[in-house]
Amino acid sequence: MRLPCLALLFAPIATIHAQDLQDLLQQAGGVQVTFAEDDTPYAPLGFTGSFRFEVHNYAGDQEQKNSPMDIFYAFTDDRMAFRPTSPDIRDKVTTVFDLKEKRMYMLTENAKGERTGMKMKMLRVNVDKGANDGAEDVQVERTDETRTIEGHTCRKYLARSSDGHSEAWVAEDIAFDLKKAFGRMVSGQRAQQWQRMPYGQGLVMEMTWWKADSNERMTLTTHDLRTGSVDETVFDTSGYTIQDLTALPVFGR
């Protein structure tokens, strides 16, 4: 139960090469990870809005290096964008996905205000069985406890598996499905288990995850939630010097 798996997986793509990401995932999860061009049929996301995840990692009471990380997300039916920031990310990097055209843009603005970018084929991550493969039994409890967070009535969920346990507050009234947004980019024999989220439709507003047999924990809080509309400038590629790499083979294969 690696949470929030998909939400955090794609943040490093904006800052490291795919081959590096592939190596890191294989070392961390004991799985075989490759990349391929996304050829899945277009399907509308069914959600328009934006929000920001604030993620902290701790060992005991000590916050870890490169924590916290903020990840800003924006969605329309046919576009997605995210922008991670953390103590070790110096440039403003935004990754934009055009779900209809199957293209992704990595847009970078440095400290001098210089804007550059890359246009690439949209990638699909293939996750196959590896040495540490095995079914992960996640026990989920949807409790009767509720509380209001940013004007939304949130339901308390508890989840437990072999690698840890979590407590989350989910705004079930928000028609957002994280797996639908990012799950289309994942395939392979281990995809269903690897991308597993223990909560149904809705947006996780607060969550704490405790790693088993360890003093490590992760907290996630959602801020600046906006539904029904989005700031269109986040998808705007004008003003950037774009290098078109769509004719090249998919890297990281």
C-alpha cells in the first residue's frame, strides 16, 4: 500500500530522466518498469478543477531531506498538468498532458525567467512482475466518522497492509478519481496492484501513513481546492522555446 502511489509517482518525471526513474522504481519496488508510447483510447476525465497536495515525510519527529513537497494539479476533461516544488527543486517545472493528442510538455522557467520546454509523446508506464512480486492484502474500513474540511464533509477511512497503515479523510462529494486520471498511464502484470488506492471515488483531503516496523510516516494535506473551473494559463505553452522530440523513440525503454 504505497500511498498516494499515482499522485506522487509522476512528480519526479518533471525533474529526472525516464531511465533514472525506471532504475529508481525497480530498486524500490522489485518490479520491472519500462516505458512505451501511450496508445490508449481517449476518454474524458470527468473532472475540472485544481488543488495542491502538501506532502511531509518524517522519521520520528525529524522531517526528512527534501521535505516538504508541494504538488499542484490542474485538470479538465482532456488535459492534466502538475507542478512539483520542494527544497531541492530550483526551477519552476510544469508538466502538461494533452490527452487527446497524446502529447506531453515539460515546461521549465529558471531563476532568470528564461522559458524552455520539450514536447514528447505521452508515456505509458509498464509494470511487470519482479522478484518481490506478491499479492498485497489491503484491508479498508469506511467508518461512520465525518468532519468538515474546506467546506466538504469528509469520511474517515482506515487502511492496513503488510507495509503500513493509514488514516484518511476523503471528500466523497467531489467527483474525482485519481486512478482514472493517472491509471490510464499504467499497464502491465503488476499495474493493478502497484497503483492500488484503498479509497473509492473522492478526493483525499488529509492522510497520514505509518510505515510498518518503523518510525517513518508520511502526511498529505490538500489545499487550494477549486472545482468546476481552472486557471487556463497553467496549460499555456506560449512564451516557451519548445524543442519537439515527438519524432524520437521513447526514452527509458
